[in-house]
Amino acid sequence: VCVCVCVCVYSDKNCSTDIDECASEPCKNGAICFDLIGEFYCNCTPGFEGDDCSEAVNECMSNPCDPVTSLYCEDLVNSFRCICQLGHSGRLCDIPISHCVNGLCQNGSQCEDFPGGFRCHCLSGLTGQFCEVNIDDCQMQPCGTFSICKDGLNSFECFCAPGFIGNNCEIEVDECLSDPCQNDGTCTDHLDAFSCLCPDGIEGVFCEININECHSSPCLYNATCVDLINGYNCICLPGFTGINCETDIDECASSPCKNEATCIDQPGNYFCQCVAPFKG
């Protein structure tokens, strides 16, 4: 009787059957096993290597992530993931993130992009994170208490109250500069006004009126009154005298009557009462 002693890679009594090394599923991680004579071959799925495909390939070994803008590389199955620093994105962390989208900083202000954020450089007169707030240039009352201030962009405009002039309404108008008071009246300046202190005999807002002292008829006995400044003059009729022509002149004082006639004084005249036989 003959007995066949088979090499270890064959079986059956005639040593004609190849042993299937793939029957024990030696290939790992989903690899495909190919049976060969006396051995096997594993066709590894992506991401694995080794005779039995049991070793995971480290995709981070090639340093695929940007060394400046990434924090570290995370190895995955048949892949990797780059953990980016703030301000960068992309598969390799090679794309800078721009926060400065159009119009983010308002009113023409400049936007500065930096890792993890942005900064608006506001134009003069603006404030706020987005330069959206117009600073109130009227807050400190640059036009004074009485005038109106209109705020602009880094500017203001003053609408002066009556009696004030100047860019900031800082000059009070001296209404006395135009010499409004007449007849030597004294002018006193006020806010948007003036007052005149008139000399005696003068009245009116501008001291333009000469008080008529003849209005009260101070001259007596039909005398003519002539108005003066702060006074009057009486032109007396014949036979009268005095400031107001109040004194009747005694025409008999000069003894105008002759021949022992009696002189009778009359207003502005006299009468002789003659002794007989005289007359005249």
C-alpha cells in the first residue's frame, strides 16, 4: 500500500488539492483575499496597509496641512482632517477667512481683517463697532445756550439766536454801535435790544422827540411861546415882563401924566385922569 505524504500546502490522499489559505479570512478591514499556492495575498482597502491589511495608513505623515495656519492634523480612515487656526479655513487651512464683507464698516470707513475677527477704522465724527454712530458734535453746545446747533458728519452748523453772530454765535451784537440814540442820548446795549437814556427835554425810543414845553401854555397875557430844548422862551406883549410874562409893567412909574393928573395903570398901557381944565 502506497501512502502519499503531502507538502503542507496540499491535501487529499493524492496531494492534488491546494489548501485555501483565505478560508481563515486572514485579510482585515474589508480587504480582498487572493489564494495562491501555499500563500495568500491581501488587496487592502484604501487607508490600510500591511500583509493582512491590519495597519492603518497615517495620512498625516506627509504633513498635508499648512504648517502656519493649522493647529494639527487629525488622521482618519483613508483621509485626514486639518484643524485650522482662527481666521483660516479650507481642507488644508490654506484659505484665509475674510470678515470684511462689503458694507460691514459703514459710512465709508475702512475695515481691517485679522485672525478671528475684524476692526472698523472709523472716519472722523463716527464711532461704534461698525462706525454706524454719528458722534453728536452739538452735545457740548458749541453754538451757545440760545442758538440752534445742527449736527453733521464731524461738523456742526450754528443758527444764531437774534443778537448773536459768528461761526459759533460767540459774538453778541452791540446794538449801540450804530448810534441809534439821538440828541445826545446815552445808549445801553442789551441782548438783541438797546435802550436810550434821554437828556432832559427829550423823549422817545431813540430820543428823537423834543418835548414841547409850550404845550402847557406857560406864557401869560397872550405872549408867544417859543419851544426850546428842555425849556421855552416867552415873547411878551408890550407892557408885560417876566419869565412867563406874568408881570404887568407899571407904565405909571415914569409919571407920564402931566398937570397933576392921576395915572391909572392898565395891562400894557396906562390912562391919565386929568384935572380940569386939562385934558388929553
